[in-house]
Amino acid sequence: MSTTNNMTQQEMEEMIAKYDKESAVKQYDGPMKWIVFGLLVLFSVYQLAYTLFLTLPPQIHRPIHLAFGLGLIYLLYAGKRGGNKGKIGLLNLVLSLLSVFVTLYWVFDYEGLVTRTGNYTTMDLVVGGIAILLVLEAARRVVGLPIAIIASIFLLYTYFGPYMPGFLEHRGSGVTRIIGHSYFTLEGILGTPLAVSSTFIFLFVLFGAFLEKTGVGEYFNDLALVVAGRRIGGPAKVAVFSSALQGTISGSSVANVVTSGAFTIPLMKRLGYRSEFAGAVEASSSTGGQIMPPIMGAAAFLMAEFIGVPYMEIIKAAALPAILYFTGIWIITHFEAKRLGLRGLTKDEIPNKKEVLRKSYLLLPILIIIGALMTNMSAERAAIIGIVSTVVVGAFRKETRMSIADILAALAAGARVSLGIIAATACAGIIVGTVTLTGIGLKLANGLIDLAGGNLFLTLLFTMIASLILGMGTPTTANYIITSTVAAPSLVQLGVPEIAAHMFTFYFGIVADITPPVALAAFAAAGIAKSKPMRTGVESTRLAIAAFMAPFIFVVSPALLLIDTTFLESMWVMLTSILGMIGVGAGLIGYWMTKMNVAERLLAVAGGVLAVIPGWQTDAIGITVLAAGFCFSLYKNRKVKQSEQIQA
């Protein structure tokens, strides 16, 4: 039994498309519908074939990947919002065919391009120039105008280097060198970001698409209802638990909000939560999905490649901070429910436990893929095993069995979701290429350290602000690529472990989705909750306080990322952080065992922050303050109950 959904499938799709540009695709009818569907399926089949048995050099595979991506983007995404709905348009068709031509130019003249590196013909330069423009336009259509503007600024900086002020000055590069470096080497558009898109990311996105076809999304909601539904403030905790589960297979904040929020937000409102708070719970929980292993946001795969470690190492490092993130939201929703006196759901309002347990086999593919990664299997092979196991496991029962049509639909869905990632990584490749060509990355890193006076905390603060600002207009993937290229090296120079430095930029790129003034996940939740978007964004930021604290914790104490530590040390950092979150949560809401006055709230927050800061002195002081606050709150609660009994 599932809770009645107040939104139709069409309304959900429209909501996602409104706040997530990558989902705003054209819906064709007639022959064009099947042509596009066939191309999407063919794209996935090619990617599977490449992983399983095709042996191609990167200069051929990556252009083919890009050819599918750009060609389909111009068929599926309009040049302006609402333009040519359901119609291809002559310009889009020309751009699509032109995209295929300039990308496959690499395939047909591979040997020639390799041998004449640095000595390109006029035709080469024309093709390369068109390719750069097509990537910029594709990124504008799918990802948004900001990333296209940022990439363009980096290109202009590369050309006008001699005229730049101060430390930004460099010798500059001509048009020929810029085009050659950006498109005819593996350091620009065809560089590391697109390499990761064409391997790990595509396959894991495809795995998520197959898993969705088995109905695992609905199962996550039912499981969350069984586990958390009857607890105090049940629906809010269902939203937290369900979003954490959804996050294991999805890396999109907005899609997570709409998928699970369509039923959790109305439930929360019905039981007495304010509209803004209900929307904020879903937005903050769904945004956390990008940091929840095993399938994190696309940037996590890029992180593994940039740092040069297996993806499993990223999963291990992300595990405890992700638990801390969701624990923090759970704690705050609990105190809010206690403050408002909200009940949980009744037995009749939750699914049948036995039926939910019978369908627990749907979790097997996730466990299998984690097991495969733990055996040091390559991420690509693990994803393939995950896809196969999903089809096999789905066949256990009739209602989850995948037909040929379902398999084809999953192949098409996986390819379509990957288009936004392709546009973002190809455009980000332009940025990375200009960084390597001009050396601007090291210059900005040194500039950031000088600005902070060599102070680690100030450097972290400036990096956080830069990530949040970039996140207002760029997706997590592009945000991470830019900040990891510019800011992460400055943190490493100050002694921060490389994985902690990259994880820091990754976290704040994600939190930008719920940080006003542009908080797309919060705005999508507000649309469902019928609440004020900005207030929902502010409430989301308050709920996600753990996401703002955790990065600072693991930079100071990498034990939280399981770096160079023992199990006991990691567990101690985790325990004190959770205790700290209890204090911070109680102080923010104004309720512990009973309502708190201003002084009690300030002490609870102070004690919580001290417990969160790594170090035995701060832990001892923080825990002492929290213990005293808890005992005092308990004493007040007993007094209130005694007073009520006397009055009765």
C-alpha cells in the first residue's frame, strides 16, 4: 500500500522541467518520436558495447560519445523556453547534423589529426571553432547561461592574457592555439571531464534508470513509511529516510524533491507541519541524495578521476558525512514535531509490513554493486553487473519483471538523463583546457591564499562562498570542476588532504541547491507545498546545518572521511558530531525536553558547535554543556508535568 499521490505523472514531469533545465525536453509525436527514441537506445547500446568488448582510443570514443550527446541535445532541447514544442525546427536539425559532423571529424581523420598536432589545416580550425561554439550553445540550452558565460570568459582570458592586470597577466595565446588546445587535444573538450562522462557516469546513470523501472522508487517510499511513519512527526522522518534511499540511485536534487515530495509534503502538511517547513524538509533531504553513496552526484566520479583514486575510496570517504547530514535533518524534524505536538501516522496509514519485506529483494542490485566495488572491481564493470542484476532481480515477481519494452525504455531514459552531464562536462572541459594553457589555476590558488593571509579558516570560508555563488547558476558538476581546479589546490597547499579538499568543494556545490537567493531544489519543493519559495529556501538552509558544518569538520579532522585513522577514532568523531547536532538542532528549534528560552537555546547551540569541533578539549566542554542543558530541560519538563497534574 502506498500513500495517495496528489500529483499526476504529467504534473510531476512539468514540475521537474520547470526547475531543472536538464529535464525540459521536447515531447515529439509520430515518426520523430521513434527516431529520437531509437537514437537514445542506440547511444546506450554503444556505451555498453564499448565497456564490454570494443577497444577504441580515447580520441575516437570520446568524440562518438560527444556526437550522440550534442546531436540529441539539439533535437531535444529548444533554443528558448517553450520554443517549438513538439517540433524539431530547421535550425535545430542543422545544428544537430553539424554537431555530428564536427565530432565525427575526429573519427574519420584520426590518424591525420594525431600526426599533424600543432600544425592544423584551415579545415581543422574551422571544424574546431564550430565545435567549441556548438558545445557552448548546448551547455546554454541544457545547463544554463551562466556556465556558457563562464567558459567564454575563460576563452577570452586565454586570448587577452597580456592585457590582464597584476598576477592574472600571462603571455596569451592566438586563436589557432586556443582552438587546437580546446578541441584537438585531450586537455580541453575531450579531456578528463568528458572521459568520466563517457565511462563511469553514463553507466551508473543507466543503472539508476534500470532500477527505477523495477519500481524501486515507490518501494523506497513504502519502506520509509514502515520504518519511520509511526514515529513522532512521522511524515517528515519518512521524507528524510525516503530521500536518503532515493539518493543511493539518483544524483538529481530537483528530481528527488518531486519524486518523493509529491507524497511526503502533502502528508506533512496534513499532520500539522507548516508549508515552508514541509517543503524545506523534502528539499534538504533530497539535496543530500547527491552525497549519499553508492551513486552520488556526477561530480563524485570526476573527483575519483581528478585525485586518481578508485571510486570506492570516494564512497568510503563520503559515508560518514552523509550519515551525519541526514541525522542532522532527522534530529531537527524530531524537535520540531515535539514542539508542535505532532503525532505519527496510524497503522492504517502505512503499508503492510510483510508485503514491504517481501519486496526487499529490490535492494539486492544496490548491495551487489557495493559488493562489487568493495572487491576493487572497476566502476564500469560494477555498473554493468548492477544493470544485469537489476533485470534478473526484477524477474523474481511479476509486478517488477521487466519486459523488452521496459528494457528499451530504461536504455532510452539513461541516455536522456546523461545529456545534461555531457553538456556540462564538455563545456567544463573548455574551462579546464584554458586553466592548463594559462596556468590560471595555480595563480588563483596562490591569490586565494594571499587574500586569506595564509589562514586556513579564511581560505575555507572564501572557498565556501565561491562554491555557493557558482552554484546559483551552474550545476554541481560544473561547479565542482571549477572550484576543484581553482580552490582545492590552495587548500592542499595549506596541508589539507587532497580528498578532503575536493570533498569540501563538492559539498558546497551541492548545498547551493538549497541556499537562497537561487535555491532550485527548495523552489521545486515550495511549488508542491504551495509555500513562499524564499522562506522555504531559508528553512532548508537551517535544516541542512549539518551540510555546512561537516566539511569544516572533515578538513580539520579527516578521521570523518576515514583518512589515516582507526575505527575507534572515526566513531568518536562521528559520535561527538551527532551529539553536537542534537544540541544545535534543539537550539535552532527551541525545544528539547520542553520549550527553551533564548539563553538555553544559545547555550545549546554553543555546546553543540563545541562538540562538533574536533579535539578533546572542545569535545569535553561541549559535551559537558550539552549534558547540563539536557538535565535542566529534563528538570523543567518534570516541573511542567507536575504542575499539570496539580491543576488536573
